[in-house]
Amino acid sequence: MFMIRKNFQLINIKQNLYITKKKSEADFIVSICADSDTKVAPLKELKDPSDTHKYSFRNVVTAIQERLKKEHVKLGYKSGFNQYVLSLIIDFSSKKMQIVIEATKAVQID
């Protein structure tokens, strides 16, 4: 699904692609082959992104705020847990993971 913003309004555009054995019915041709220039893979099942990706960034913040409140956890940060704090945690985790990756590359196993 594509969204085009025009005059501050969103226009949803949905594309459906189908596999057919009749080349005359096809709008374009692809190949399910590892050596093909136009690679595709068949879907085994359709998944709704809202089911597979339950939390948006804002929903993560809200869920954590509710959990902290339920567990009676107080942060030492005046504003409490918010999007800024989550961004700092994500940034820190990413940097820490990069350090671990670089360290494992440096170790050679015989």
C-alpha cells in the first residue's frame, strides 16, 4: 500500500499482484528463480501489519508508562518516561550492540 500526500490529505493506493500462467494476461513478468534479475517469492499467508507490529512508538511509551505506574516504579527523571527517554534507550542499545558486534569480529576462533 502506498500513500500519497496531496494538499495535506492522504490518498491510499492499493496494489494487488497475482500469479498467472498466461503471459498474455500479465502486466509484467517475474521469475521465482535465485538467478533472476527480478526476484520474487510467493506468500504463504497474508498478514495484517497491525497484528504483526502491535506497538507503534507512541504505544510503546504508553504501555511502559502504564507498566511503571502499575509496578510503582518512579524514575529519577522529572518528566518521567516519555518518547525522549525511549529514544535514549534505543540509541544506547544500538551503540552497545554495535560494540558487541565489533568485538566479536575482532575475536578469531581457530
